[in-house]
Amino acid sequence: MIRLGLPVIVLLVGTAWWAWASYRRAAQAEQALAEVNAEHRALMQEVRALERAVAAAEQGLRTLSSHPSVPRDVAVTADLTLADVRRLVERSKELDD
């Protein structure tokens, strides 16, 4: 039987503890990364849905502002809103990058 001294036993126990702690930290980091990736995918889907809604609203406002029966002040307001919508879309594209 091999006779191990106290320093060797402490070293083995310390090494095993360090390896287990490293494994746990790596597992926790991997889980956190998976959660962040899932949240990012969900947010990107929401951004795409909002972009589609903005495009539809922009088209509706464009149609409204160009219709001959719409009073001029309403058409101007629709045009201003279109500019706001374009600014929002550009900001969301900047966030994507």
C-alpha cells in the first residue's frame, strides 16, 4: 500500500475541488449564454415584427397623405409622422448592428 503524506492528500483534494469548481463555473456560463442567446432571438423576432408594423403604418400614412379628399393639415401631419417613422426605423437598424 502506498503511503501518502498529508501534503499530497491536501494537494489531491485541492486539485479535485478546483476542477469541480471550474466545471460548475463553465456550466453556469454556458447556461447564461444560452439564455442570453434565446433572449436575443426573441428580441430580434420582436424587432422584425415591429419593422413590419412600421412599414404597414408608413404605407397607410403615405396613402392617407396623398389622398385628394384628406385636408392639407392632416396630410402634413401624416408626412411628419412618416418622417418620425423613418427615424425610428433607422434607429432600430443601428441597434441591429
